[in-house]
Amino acid sequence: MKYFLILILSTFFSSVALCQVLYINTFGDSTDTPIIFLHGGPGYNSSTFEVTTAKKLADKGYYVVVYDRSGEGRSINPTAKYSFNEAHNDLLKIMDSLNIKKSNLIGHSFGGMIAATFAVKNPDKIESIFLVGAPVNLQTSFKNIISKCETIYKQNNDEQNLNYIKMLKEMDTTSIYYSSYCFMHAMQNGFYSPKNPSQEAQNLYSLFSTDSILISNAQKMDQVSPVEFLKSENYTSIDISNLLIDIKAKKINIYGLYGKEDGLYSEDQIIYLKSLLGEDNLVYLENCSHNVFIDQQTKFIDTIIKWTE
């Protein structure tokens, strides 16, 4: 396992150096098939995949790269722009620095949007894309979260939270407050975790209380990145359906791995995504939620192997 801290740029303002550093970690042999992991957020980091899954995937014959986007997680950048363009440039710099000509991308959650927008602009750099619990249309996901939460609160006669849902329905659906409250209710109702995790998943989740990297980073979500990304890209209103169609037209394979207990997505959303990707290009896993690579790690890795053969 090798750690890289790549100095991208240093600028000077009022005689103070502003170092912009991109955090990167690689696993496996650089001559093996490359896979780059794009983390969720905005405002998160790659530590969860890095600790639980990266090495195990590399052991199957892949060169696995994880990194944190500029200004997020461990990538220090006081002048980060929090834009798709900056995220794409991060990725291009990583590929260039590691001498990767063409790569597979795993886009987890918001990382799926980064992967799709990157592929449209840089099709020659992409072998295939794996969407893992990644939204196609966040507005649809927000409505699904609200609907599911409302049902739960009605069943529990929870008048207080029903009032919150009523207020949420009246909010500007493009605002950071709307998206934040939707995700808060999703988390409050356990939408990110399987109800009965397998022993394999339990063992992996136990690392969250013992591994120093996870303890330091897994629960960290900064508050700046979501606000700034929304200002620059209005990402909560983006529908990447047409991007996926364009990517397929460029002869790039796109696959999806989703959990049936991921409360961010309804079955109808998965059916629609399957219609875009193809029947054999989407796996919908039982006893699995948002972190597919933890909840069903063996099946996740086996599926990646099958799709890259």
C-alpha cells in the first residue's frame, strides 16, 4: 500500500503560501487493470472504501486508486472551486501522475455524477463506469425519501416529524436546506444501512470503531463543499439520464450496483436505470443498502471481476 500526497500548486497571497494538496492512495500493481474510486458527498472522502475494500479488490488483479477531491476530506485546497470542472481536472492529474492512459471508474453516490460528467468530456480516458448507489436524478430521490419517511412517521403516529415533512414539502426543492433535511430524515430512518447485515458486513462495519483512518475520517462531512458545489453546479437538480445515453453512444460500458434496502432509491427508479443501462448491466442486491461494497462485499467484487473480464 502506497500513500501519495501530490502537490498540485502553491500560490502566494500576502506572503502566505497556500498549498493545494491532493490526497491519493494506491493499491496493487501499477501494471494491472486500473480502477479509480470516486467518493460520495459533496463534502465526504474515500476512507470507507479505502479501508474496507480497496486492497481486497487489488488482490484480485487490479490497480486500485482512491483519492479525495480538492477541498474535501484530506485534500487541502484553500482555493477549491467545488465544480465539476475542477473534479475532472483532479482526475486527469491523477491519471497523468500515475501514468494511467485509460481507466475504469467506480462512482459511489455523488461520485457517480462526477464519473458521468467526466466520461462525456473525456471518453478516450474511460474503459467502463460502475455506478454504485449513485443518483441519476436527485430530485426524484428526495421525493422518494420524503414519501418513505412520511409513511414511517404515520405508522408511528409521529406528529412532530410529520410536521417537519409538511414543512419540507413546502420548501424550495433546489435549496441546500431541502437536500440537507431530506438526507437527515433518510439517515434518521436508517436508509443507509441494511436492517440485518450479514456477518461479513458486520465485520467490516466493526472497523469503524477500530481502524484509525476510519475513526478520523469516516464520519466527517464538511459543511462548505455541499454549499459551494450547489452554487457552482446546482447539482441537486441535475438529471444525468441523457449523459448516460451519450456515454453508451460513445461505446463506453456503464454498469450499476444498488442495494434493495437503499432508501434513497425506489424500485421504479432502479427499473428506469436498468432500462438505460441494459438488463444485464445492473445488479440489485438483497440485504444491501447504500454502501454496496461493504453490505455485500463479496458479491460486489465478484461482479466487478465479471464485468471487467
